[in-house]
Amino acid sequence: MAKLVLIDVETGMRVRHVIRSMKQACRQQEWYETVLGRRVRIEKVFERR
């Protein structure tokens, strides 16, 4: 199953732990962009087995 994470565009580092819904990810993205003043992207991460 895919999970969503927020990635800082400049550094490529993960900004937030795993997020379950796209709605929550969008809210978190807006909040982090306001607080950090930098672009944040949403990526899907797939589990490896």
C-alpha cells in the first residue's frame, strides 16, 4: 500500500512522517510552505517486502 510523505524541494529531505490521506497531505503542505517559506512536495512511498 502506498503512503504519502512531504519532501522539502530544496534539500530533498522528508519534512513530515507518513500521512494517510491526500486531504491531510494538502493541508500539511500548505502549513509547511507557510512556516518554512519553501516549496514542499507530496510523494507516494511504497512499502518493500
